[in-house]
Amino acid sequence: MTTMSMIKGLNEGLRRVLEDQPKSLVMGEDVGRLGGVFRVTDGLQKDFGADRIIDTPLAESGIIGTAIGLAMRGYRPICEIQFDGFVYPAFDQLVSQLAKIPNRSGGRVRLPVVVRIPYGGGIGAIEHHSESPEAYFAHTAGLKVVTCSNPADAYWMIQQAAAGDDPVVFFEPKRRYHAKGEVDTENPGLGLYRARTLREGRTATLIAYGPTVDVAENAAKAAAEEGLDLEVVDLRSLSPIDWEPLFASVRKTGRAVVVHEAPGNVGIGAEVAARLTEECFYSLEAPVLRVTGYDVPYPASRLEDDYLPNLDRVLDAVDRSLEH
Amino acid sequence: MGDTQRPAKKAAKSRPKPASTNEPQFVQLLSPEGGRVKHPDYDIDLTDEEYRGLYRDLVITRELDAQGTALQRQGQLGLWPSLLGQEAAQIGSGRALKPQDTVFPAYRELGVQWCRGIDLISAFALFRGTDLGGRDTVADRFNMYAIVIASQTLHAAGYAMGVAMDGAVGTEDGEAVIVYHGDGATSEGDFNEALVWAGVFNSPLVFFCQNNQYAISETNARQFRLPPYRRAEGFGVPGIFVDGNDVLATYAVTRDALDRARRGEGPSLIEAYTYRMQPHTTSDDATRYRDEAELDFWRAKDPIVRYRKWLAAEGLADEAYFAEIDTEAGEQVRALRARVMALTDPEVTEMFDNVYAEMPAGIAAQRAEAVELQASLEDGSDPR
């Protein structure tokens, strides 16, 4: 066991990918000489060379589009989109090209491309630097979408994403980048597309992912002091979603609250609520509730504490669930 | 649009005005009347057999393409994007390729596909809707048709980067990559990003712009103020302007650009000035935006007529040869037509099976559901 930050976990994970996979590449804006604006790729260019850690032109569609071409040539690109709000220029290349080319080819062409995106708010950033665009990509067949919530998952999930032959959009909760945690660098534990139950409980199930996992865990701790026994599940994979642990949990607790930063409207939480209702209808004691960002553009940073799901809003939702 | 300040380069000296009734100045080795034209920088020296082969390619491609239109009219294809008028641009550039080169087409490149010796049925299956045009594009070195305009230019730029990273350039036998796009594509961001990429990474990539004058209904005047071959210079990429209806000229300039790419001398952009004789696709009505006089102007520049005249005048081919090619084209058309008609609907499982390398459980469940539903409809039972 080693203690490290999420940034270090990602950096070490990438390092292992680059060592094990001679065809793997890291490409993006400022990922080489600078080591990335968050330093996730720090030192990689020095150790693996400028041909494998590629500073690209400042053009997101170009990053994804050329990664597709490189993958067609046999390379395994790991792209960095510098910030969540900058991914949209690459939308066609992600949604109509990367996601669909393998299927169009009848499975003959595989595109093992990983797209890393630091996402979410809570760091006092300016506009376009705090967004949660995961639902767009989870909605697109052909892409897989995952997100880590702690350094150990960061370390292993980036390696697992890079090892597969499907395109993976890899969301990194930037406000958790510097949080430290224990990492077992010998044992990968859980598979990439599996949900993890972080805390067992019988009163209600909190379902979270990425940056809100920490919020849910803190809420569960606070609730415990009030005698409420909350279960916490970290989705980890947003597409596909690992449903069985969710169904099992809700059949046990009868109540669920989904927590995410992205706006609630047509978000991941809506899909989770719909599926839980379809599959666990007779176990539910209350409607599945959602605690999410509001259905407005991400606000100016001085308002972000009011926008983001926090401990109070989560506990309020649990109370509302229990009132049923 | 004077071009007097440009340094002497292997490119044309001036530019036609947007109206297509002006005579453009470009690299031309064969006049519309079929006369051989000398050019200071470009020449061509093929064997008699190769010269005849270009004619065969032009004629067969035209006939197979016409069959695409016919099949659509007969309800056998959902759509057909005709290449009529663009045969010389496609055959000249397609035949300039070496076996190791890789092609990224747009969606009208039946002639290039023919030159690469790749079964044309994939194009017809795509437009019949029996599949999505899938092939082993890596083995074929000819990618799938790209429907989203200019999207393929970035794939080509990335692939060409990979070619250079593999050390497959730098010699006369190096690999080169060519990407086909139209005049409309030059307005897309992806095209311009691809030029940035190819330029800064000095990639072995040739952009082959078939300027067929139309992006559906919109003319060049709505796509650019400076023509693509001149814009390329702004990216540090040599631009070459060529008569796209002259198969010898398109061959010569493409061979030259590909050879520079394979030697490691970087990207080029070729603008082949041609004309789309048919509507954009079978769904389009071109009479709403262009007139018969314009079509007549371009009919007089037909790529096959001039080439046939030249072959005959040079004694490279005679009427018997032309008749033989017509017969072969007819046979090719009949064979292809029969194969297109025989393309059957895919299994319902087809839509599920190739989305992912590793199929998620949710899709597997939906697949089973669709199979069960179909079976129940076929045998009349209710799945529930």
C-alpha cells in the first residue's frame, strides 16, 4: 500500500500503461513539456519521449480525430481534453466517428482510444471549467464512460481503460485531484465496469460517482450520528452501468437517492431512477430521488457552493425519502 | 484574383472567377479538344498498356456509377451520389497510388475504390442499407466512406502521423496517405485542423480536393474567397491546382505529391477543378439552382471524350478497343447489378454485435429481446 493523490495515481497508472504497451501514446494540449495543466502527465515526456507524449495543436476535434487515425494505424492513444467545457468542439469526432466507426466496420476496425477529461466544479474556476458533460457520452452507444472517485481507482481504472479495445471516455473529478488515499499497486481489485459498494447500510442507498462519492460518504457519516444507516454505492462506470449491485442494494433498503453534479434533467440520475423503478418496483418504499446540479448553466464560481449537491441537500433528500 | 506575388511553384498562375464559364488556368496535360499540352513542371510517361488502362477505368467507372443511379431509380438503392464528370479526377489520382498507400475517401469515390481493386459491392450495400459499408479497411488500405463532411481529413492526418512514427517514410518506397474531400469540406473546421496537423507534423498526407463546384446547391462563392490550393499555402502546405477533367494531369500531380510525401517531404493539397454533372445525390433536384447552359459548358470538357480523342490520335487505341471496353463495361454492370439485387437484409442481431469489442450485458439483453420478438412474429406466437 502506498499513499498518493489522484493526480499521482493517474500519473503512475499512465506510466505503467506506457511501459507495458509500446503502442500506447499520450496526446493533448500541454501534456508534454508542461506535464498537463493539472500535472497528470508530469515527467512522462522526459521518460517516454516526444513521439509518445505528444503536445498537440490547440484543437479538440483534431485531437480526437487524429487519435482515431492513429488507432487505425495500430496505436493506442490516450487523449487529454484539458477541461470539461472544451470537449464540445470534439463532439462529432467522439459521437459520430470514434463511437461509430467500429460498428460501421462490422467489428473489423477497433479503436482503442481513451479520452481523459477533468470534470466537475468546486475549484472556483472561471466559466467552462467546471462542467459535467458525462450524460452526452453515456447516451452514445459505442462509447464507454467511466469515472474514478479516489486515487486507487484512478491508478487502476486508467490502466484498465487503456487495456481494452473499446473507446472509453474517462472522467476525472478535478476537485478530488489532490485528495490522498491508499493505493494497492499490486492488486487491481474490481473490474472497470463494476460498481462498488463503499458502505453497507439498511436505511437507504446513496448512489454517487466521481466527485459526489465523497459528498455521499460524508452524508452517510453525518447520518450515522443521527442513527441512520445509509448504504453508499460508487457507480464508477456510467456506461455501461453495473446494475446488479444497485438492484440488490435497493431491494434491501427500499430507498434510493442519486447524487451527481450534472444537471438533473435527462441526466444519469434519471436513467438510474427509471431502471430502479422498472426492476425494483415492489421493493421501493419511496420514489427514487435525485440530488443534482440545477437545470441551469454552471454558475459563476462564487455561487458554486449553492449549485453543487452538498451534505445538507443529500440529507434533506434522505429525509424526504423516509417521509414516504 | 491576381496571383503575381506568389513565388514560382508547381501550381497554377491564376484562378478562374466563380462563374464556371471562365477558363481556369491550371496544370493541364490534355486540352478539352484532346490535344497534348506541355507543362513546365509536370509530365507523364506511361506505357501504352497503362494509357489504355486509364481509358478502361474511366469508362467502366462511369458505367458502374450510372448503374448506381439506375438502381436507385428502380427502388433498389436508397440513395446514390453520382460521380459523373469527376472520373478523371478519381482515376488519375487513384492510379497514381502505390500498393502501400492508404486512402481516406469521402462518399463519392467509387472510381478510386475501383482503382484500388476493392470490391465495389460495399458502396452499393451502404446505399442499399444492407450494412453500413463495413470492410476490413486496415487490410484494404481504403477506409469506409465518410458521410460527415471533412471528418475523414482528421483520421487521415492521424493515420499519416502514425505512418511517419512507424518510420515508413523517407524513401522512394515509403508509404503515403491520401484523403479525398470536396470544396464544401474546406469550410469545415476539421479540414482546417487537419491541415494544421499535417503541416506541423510534416505528415505524408496528400489532400485531394475534388472541387466539383457544388456543395449540394451552394457554389464555391459561398465556401471560400481564396481557393483551397491557395489557402493551403497559409498552412505551409504546397497547393497545386489541376484540371480535374484531365486524367493525365491528375495522375501526374498526384504521383508527384505522393512521392514527396513518401520521401518524407511532407503534405500537399491538390485542388482538382472539375464539375458534378449530376445532382448532389439522387435525392437532389439540381434544376433549382443551375441551368442547362452551365451543364453544356462542362459537357464540352468531358474527361472521357477528350481522352478517347487523344488515344485515337496517338494511335494508342482504336475503335475496336473502345468497343471492347464498352462490352466489358456492360458485363461489369450486369454482374454488379445481379450482386446488388442479391444483397439480402441483414439479421436483426447485426445491429447489436459489433458496437463494442466487449458487449455490455444491457446490449446482450436487448439483443436477446429483439431475437425473441422477431421469432415470435415469425411463428405467430406471443413472446409473453
